Amino acid sequence: MNIYTAYAKLLLHYSLGLKEKEKLFIHTTTLAEPLVKAIYKEAIQLGAIAEVDLIFNGKTRILVDNAINDEQFAFISPNYKTAIEEFDTYLFIKAPFNLRDEQNVNRANQNKRQLECAPYRNTFAKRTASGALRRSYCQYPTQAAAQEAGMSLDEYETFVYEACMLHKDDPIQAWTDFGKEQQKIADYLNKCKHVKYIGEDIDISFSCEGRNWINSAGTTNMPSGEVFTSPVEDSVNGVIRFGMPAIFMGNEVEDVTLWVENGYIEKWEAKRGKPFLDYVFTLPGARYFGEVAIGNNYNIQQFTKNILFDEKIGGTIHMAVGQSYEQAGGKNVSSIHWDMIADMRNGGEIYADGEKIYANGHFLIHS
């Protein structure tokens, strides 16, 4: 079995649980054609209906920088609209041509486009939260992603496939076993009301009372390996420094520190990229947190500037500003969701209801 067939089987059978007569929407770039063909074939052999949306290099930037009327910004692909509103499953395959394509675009036009897309983002969030739409995000190794990670393409392919446990004899069983173990952590946290992160330049706490800690074990992202929730919006207090670069919309901000009072980000600093951070914090809902999480995939141990992998690094935590997760009980609404990561492998601690449950990048509890 070649790697694309193995990947397709993992995504369709484990991540999405695709069944006969269900509808699958695949969104990616033309670079991912070898994987798309394997996925499409597997879907057809299952008796499913599959629709593919292949994006060419520079499409989004051409629209944002060159559109001349509001009708152009308002147009939503009928295929995408139908998929978001009616399909059973949605697969987004990250396969970038250029990871800086959205830098320095026309911000006013970009905001217009985001506003037009907002109703569909909301529908997507509600349908995924209810289970009506099952979704998964994954990675196809491209030269741009490999270069960003500081690897050759061959090295990056190995990194991606091992992070997805495709090197295992039975990847589906490997993820099933992982999910059972990680569920014990989620179950423990779901009995707790108050959590605190402590580390170098980190002293921040939040309430998770009434919220749901979710076991992310490869069914909504591939790879995965984290437990996460949305904190009670006005409960976050303290200071946190995110030592790993924070990357969003093609922009990189380095060494971000946030000061938070009653859930609201009162002050922020960054060693590099602060003007972009200033811009983001003008957006509605961006100065509240939509997510708190703990990375738990120890097959991922290096930073690659790709949030699909970096937020799962075993021994890290992350917090996202902006949109909450409805399935976790979150209530914050925003057009953005930006994850920022802090390393806990050198002295970091986590306390739940006053008890130390985590030290130096590892949980001390498992049930």
C-alpha cells in the first residue's frame, strides 16, 4: 500500500468516518492532486459522493487586491455554499504554494471578504458543533511548507507522515489507542473548575466550570494530540509569554506577551511584528480567549511554523484569541481564531483546582 492510499484510508475511515451515500467535500490546492486522487478513489469505492475544490496559486490574493465592486466580494461558490449547508463531511488539505501570500494585502478588501464569508463560518461552526458536519484538517507536504519548517521536502514528508502515525503497521489502531489514553486526561479535567498555567514568564489562570474539555485524537485534525476547551470568557487573569513565534494570515509575530484582566487583554508586547498584533486586536472579539489547550503528541517535538502540528507538540500549551468553540461551551464570537504557543518542557507546571497535574511537559495524572 503506498503512502497516499494509507493516508486516504486513515482520513476517510478514522478521521471522518465516511459512509456509503454520504457526501464529502474536499478543499485544497492543485499541489495535493496525488493525495486527492487516492482520497477520491477511496470515497467512490465506499459508495460515497465526493466533490473536489482545487485552488490555483494566488487565487485569494488576486481577488482581494484586484476586486472593483462589492458583488465580487459577496460571491460565494455554490459548491462551497452547498457543502457547508448540506454535506456530511468536509476535508481541508493544507497544501500551500506560498505561505506569505496574504502578507501586505489590501486590508480593507480583506475585511470585506471576511464579513461576506462570516455567515458560512458560523454555519460551519454550528454544524460541526452539533455533529451534522464532520470535518478534518490535514497536511499535504509541499516545498513551501518544508522550507518554512527548515527541512528538505524529503525530511518534511517523513515528519508529516510520522506525526500522523502513518509509519505504524496499523495507523487506525494506533490512533484509536492514543485516543483512549488521552480521553482519561479529558475526563479528569472535566471534573475540575479552575486551571492555572505556571512557567517562565507565565502565570495565568482561568475557569473551565461548565465548559467541556475535548479529546482531540485525530478525528477533527490529522495529526492531532491535544486536549482543549474554551475558558469562561471573563475568568482569564494573569500574564503569559508565548515564546514560540505566533503566525497568522501569513504574518509572523515573535515573543508575544499578553497581560489579561477579567478575560480582557489589557496590554500586549512583541519583540517583532507588533504592528500586526496591534491590527488584530482592533478586530471584534479578538481581545478575549476562545481556546485553552495542552499539546500531547510526542511524535511532534520540533517547531515548524505550522499550527496544525505546532499546537500539538508534546510538552506545550496554547491559547487562542478570538472565536470560541461552541462544542466546548464557548461564547466569544470573532472573525479570527489565532493560536499562540508556549513551551512547558523546562519547568512548566499546570494546576487544576489547586493540585499539580503536570510538570516539565508531561501529565502526572492519567485517570
